[in-house]
Amino acid sequence: MEGSPWRSVPSGVDARLVGLDGGELFLLYQVICSTPDRRPVGVEALVRWRHPLHGALAPAVFLPSIFEQGRGRALTEHVLAMAVGQCGAWQRDGLDIPVSVNVSPDVFIDGAVADVVSRCLAHDSVSARCLTIELTEQTCPSAGALHRAAVTMARMGVRLSLDDFGLGESSLRRIQEMQFDELKIDRRFVHHAASVPTDRKIVQFVTALAHSLGIEVVAEGIETAPVFELAGQLGVDRGQGFYLHRPSEAGTIASYFRTHPAGLDHAPPERPALRVVILDDDPHFCNQLRRALESAQSPVTVVGEAGTGAHDVELASQLHPDVVLLDVRMPGDDGFSADAILALHPGTPVLMLTASDDQLDIARAVEACGSGYLIKERSLDDVLTAVRSIAAGLTWPLALPRQDR
């Protein structure tokens, strides 16, 4: 979702008078590009009000009034019809340009919206794969109704995106249950990411977390070259913002895609599998962990396992993995040995694993320069998330609570 230049209604404008018909509302489109090659892969539809005196007005001026009047569903139907219709027009001109449309969660859970989407797609002969519904995170209606609506859209083949992530109250479980295809990091975290370390870490962490769940990441509000370059370095899949392309009319978008060919036939390159070494003396746990890691949606390859302290040093030094999962206490070496740590390939992240939550052990893990500390009683999903986060350069929380037995 775009940022708005208007924070209040301009003088002399009565937003209650905006009409949904007659051409007063129209759409601009902002290009979404892949990183780091800047290929256009789709657009987001942005609604505008063509005011007779003030020209094109941003949605912040009139959307609140429309929803207060109870016309939110009618507006959504109107925007969907325009966006899908334009998508169909592009396709008839030989251009595959997927389009994303913002839908209020309160409107989304209305069962009629799925029918509207189905009719629009059928009317313009547009494939469901070309439409993405963006749901704003800031408002969260009934979880059950939201999930049912999401399942219906998914069965139709429509993609779902969580917009403005970081500003609302979505739990990680809700993100997983809703099966979002895409997560958009809010512009407030992206805009200064190249110069503000905290913002950079937020983008980095959210990207690693989303990828661990098999979700693509879009960075909103990219307005400078350094931020775009950083997004690519942090693994962000796609970006949008004024640096890449300003909101434009449909004809300008068509010309841009003709001169910068991409579309659906150009899938983003696959991320290489993470190489992981497991160093643990419990064969049953190693087997479980290996299966969980290698069956994840995001590729992970276990390139080696060891069950003794003597063997772990040799193995880790030879295989140069992306992440080492190191048992704190094994026969012959308790995992904290300076020799064991120094033998690892320089810069290799180490996630300490243990069945103990003793605070002394945690302190020793920190002292041994481990990148994280995870209690084995945590779920294997937690281990996978920690692995991906550490591989992305993050420090995993060291003192995680023990789960109830």
C-alpha cells in the first residue's frame, strides 16, 4: 500500500460526494520489480479520485468517508472490476502483467467478494494467478471468517498478500494458518533501512522469517538506489517505490513492460539450499531434525552429521556449511570447547542445541560465540526458523522458554 501525500481533506472538498460511477474514480498502477535485477513482475492498482478543482486526490482523502457511509463493499467491487478489466486488456495486447488490489479485511470476509472476484475474472478471461488480493495487517476481524475467506480465494487460485506488515497485530500463527503467498514490509521500516541499523535488522529478520514459512517478501517504499541494493542483499524478493517506478496510467505501464520484458514467464531465481551440519550424539533427534529440515518448503540440505566431539571438529572444518547445529554436551566434547568453535570455517553461524535450560549453560553458549541457543524441546519448526534467521546474519534469541511438557 502506498503512502499518501494527503493527511487531511483539502479545503473545499466534500469527500462524501465522491461517486463510484461516472469516471470520478480511476486507477493508477505502480510497478513491482524483482530484486536485485529490477525486472518488472507485476503492478499494484492504486485508486484515485478525479476532483474537478483539485485534480487527482489520494485515497486517504476519500476512503474513510466511503467506508463510514457503508460503501466499502461497493468501492471494492468497482476497483476489482477496473483492475481485472485492465489486466485482461493488457493480456489481449500480448502482455502478462499480474495486478494486486487492496481489499479491506472487513470487506474480504464478506462471502460475496469471492463471487465478485470470480465474475470479474470470468468476464475478462483473466487467470486467477494474475490477481493478488492485499489485506492490510492493521485491522484484524474474526480469525475464523478471515481464514474461511482465504481458503476460498486460495482454491480459486488467487494469491494473498499481507500488506503493511509490522504495523498491525498479526501473530505468526495467523500468518501461517492464512497461507499467505506474499508479505509486504511496510515502508516505514524500508525507507531508511540503508542508514538506520534498526530498520535494516527489521527488514532482515522479517525476510528470513517469511522465507522460513515459504512466503515471498516485497519491500514497500523503495525511494533510493542504496535501499534497493540493500533489499537485494537481504534476500527481499521484490520491491516497489518511487525509485523503481512512480504510479502511472495503464498506457505508460504497458510501454514499460514492453521495453522491460518479464511477466509470468520469468520466475525469480531459486534460492540455493542452505547447507547444514548437525553435530549431536542423539541419533533419534538427528534423524528427526534432518527430515524436518529437508522436507521444509524452503530448501535445506543436511551435508553432514556427527555424534562425537572429536568428529565434529573435523567434519565442520571440511564441509564449510552455512549453519552448524551444535549439541552443547556430547561425549568427548561439551560443545563449548574453544578448539571446536575455532575449527569451524570462519564466519560460520553456530546454533547451540541442548536439552537443558540452565542459565549457566546459556551464559557459556554466549561466551563460546554461538549465534543462538535453542532448547531441544522446542518444535522442529522453531529450529528451522532459527536456522534461516541465523543464516541471514541474525542472532537468534538465546533464552527461549521451555514448552509445557
